[in-house]
Amino acid sequence: MKHANRIAAILALTLPGLSLPGAAHAHDMWLLPSSTVLSGEQNWVTVDAAVGNDKFYFNHAPMRLDNLAIVAPDGSAAEAENQARGKLRSTFDLQLKQQGTYRVAVVNDGVFAHWKEDGKVKRLFGKADGLDKIPANAQELGINQVMGRVETFVTAGKPGKVQPVGKGMELVPVTHPNDLYAGESATFVMRIDGKPAAGLDVNVVPGGSRYRDKLDEIKLKTGQDGAFQVKWPHPGMYWVEASLEDDKTTVPRATKRRLSYSGTLEVLAQ
């Protein structure tokens, strides 16, 4: 996993805190819904949120849900219920009160700072308002803005349009994210701050890697319009990831911005 995504994983564990956990490196982030396509009225789904070594297995740490954002089919904010955080995963329930597609995401926008103080290296992970804790005599100070989106999609009844967010790195579906089938190709667009992300490396990993000798990663690259296509080899849950660095920060004194995206998609059998 790229450095930008590693930092985002740390933020997913620490926000809104400001301390560096000792065991938060090189792990993947994901949301796993109990179902992605449902029929009928007033359905429920349970969503697991975790940071781990293997896709969709709870083997490292829970993801914080402080920045959980659920968009209902009509564009309003939907509320999660029964939120809980265990040793290896967080979890919440969502009632699908409307027909259409829900966008379920944990959206982090924080900072990573490092400096020297009395000859010792200091680090800070958390929200930008914590930067005032950095002493005035900090030496070799470096501040990075870190923006990460971890998401999945759930549809009740007829699939609805997924509206772009326009901030940070995001996946914009051309093929509906809850209308994916093995053996078929799907098209998506990656955007950064609402603009096409051209030449971006995108990694697609099928779940179940714990029981395979190989990761079976599908490596793709976006075109000038930010679009990429993936042909699904078999049914199951898939993890879609991308990350990069740029200098378009919105945090004072920050010199770099690290962006990351992690999405969970379900591919159905024909």
C-alpha cells in the first residue's frame, strides 16, 4: 500500500486523537456491509469498519467512526444506529428508509506533522486544530494534510444516481456500484476535488486473499478523463484503492497533501 494510504490508515485509527499508536502501519481500511442490494421496504444493513492486513478479515484494529457520513438517496444525511467499537472492528446499523442508493463513507481530513524538539523526533496525527500544540521552537518542522475516503454503497429497490462529492479523492460511478456482475466490465471515474484524476494508479483486490497463494491484484491506470474499466473475474467482495500526493493543501503551513481512497464493491454471479 502506498505511503499516502498508510498515513490515512493511521488517521482512521487516531482521529480525533493526536497521538501516534504504536501498531498502526501498512494496513488497509475498509467498510463491509452485510448486504449491498435489498428489496422491499424498511430494510436494515449492518456495516463493519476495520483496519487490517487481509481484505475483509478482522485481524488488527477497529476504525473510528467519528467522521462517518451517510448520504441517503434524496441527498439528505442518514443516521447510523447502534454504533459500537470492539477490539478488532467497529460496527453500526443502517435502516434503509428510502428507496435508492446510499453512499456510506468514513471521511478523514487531518494532518501529519513531524519535528525535532531537544534533539528528539516528535510526531502528531490528528485534526488541523491540534497544530497549535507544536512548540514555537520546533526544528525541521514538516506538516502534511491527509485526506482519505473509505466507503461502500448500498441500494434498496431500484438503484439511484450517486452524486459526486467534489472534495478530495473520490470514485464517481459510470456503471452503478450495485449493478456489478462477474464476467462483465464496469466503468468508473476517479476525481480529485471534482476534476478528473488522469494517470492515477488504481488497485482492485478481490476478497478472500487469506485463502489464496496470490493476492490476485488487478492493477489499472486512469485515462485523461479519469476513467478506468475493470472486468470482474468472479463474484465476491472487491476492494478498490488509489492514493497520491500533491501540493494543493488547505491547511496553513502544510506543504504536501496526501490523498487516498478505499472502496468496497460487491460483484454478483450472473
